Amino acid sequence: MSPRKAAALRGTDDDRNLRDHLVATAQRLLADQGAPGLTVRAIARAAGVADGVLYNHFPDKDALLAAALGAHVAAAHADLGPLPTPGTATVQENLALYLHAGLALHRAVLPVFAGLLASPSVLTRYAESEAHSDDWRELLARYLRAERDLSRLASDADTAAATAILVGICHDAVLTAMLPGTPHAEVDVDAVVATLLAGIAPHP
């Protein structure tokens, strides 16, 4: 096997394919086993390339892991599918779908982020490389602002606070479930949405 090519990529001269293969391999390892103990050698072996090949595409392991983290977050967002459009169905139904999506997203990504807390360089590079313009939180914030503009929420509704409440519930539910010995409790999505809307629904 050529030291520059993984077996799955033989027959192509496209270095971009090899870079993507390395990112996908690191992404899978991050999701399956976490960051602690994940070495350049382990990533290279799983990718089917020589250790030094990683440095042809990334300055160091942290840069590769940051790219892998970005790919993992993007994949988790893609798995959510389309989210509700302002002005359709009811706000209560739409917010329930947004919260279900947020819980699924956080279950997919928070454990990976937690495993990288001891690698601040990776998290910093991820934050610097990601625009975050189309992540679930921003989409939720836009949705709430649009519904307020459509008068389906109170004209003085604090949509930023409403967004923070729903995001906080996702964090609390997923992080609490990650603590050893903590009883798992499902979030009552309908109750959360009903309580939230009591504060931001249009005034009678």
C-alpha cells in the first residue's frame, strides 16, 4: 500500500479525498471512543495510512480533531432533518419539534465535547473555524423572532430568553444523564413548551 493512500482510496490522486477520509476516520473514533488516549498512530492505523500522512494535511493532531469535531456536529445537524417554518402549524407544535430536535442534537454532540475538555486547543480551533450561523440554536432563535414578527408571539416577547431556556433544558437533560448513577428522566416536552408559551404567547 502506498504510504500516502488508504486502501479504500487507491486509484485516485485526489488529496482532498484523502484529507476527507482522515477527517471521517477521526470523527468516527471521537464518537466511538472519545478523545482521551486518541493518538496520531491510532487514527492513522484506523485510516489505513502511515503515521506521517496526517501531517501532509494537518499541522498537528489538534487541527485534525477540530476538523473531525466540526464534521461530527455537521452530521448531527443533518440528521435532524428540516425544522418547522414560521407561520406554519401552531407555535406550540413547532416548538415541540424544535425541542425534540435540540435534545437529539445535544445527545449526539455533548459527550464528544465533554471528552475534549482536557484538549482546549481542539475546542478553540473548532470555535474559530465554525461560523455557527446555521446551528440549531441560531435556527431556533430566528424561528422565534420570525413568529414574533408574524404576531404569533407577543410583540414584547423576549425571544433571546426563550431560546436560552430551551437550550438550557437540552444541556441539563443531557449533561445530567452523563453523570454516573444519575436516574434518567425524560423531558416532558409538551409541558416545557406550554409553560414557555404562557410567558411569550400573544396577550389576550
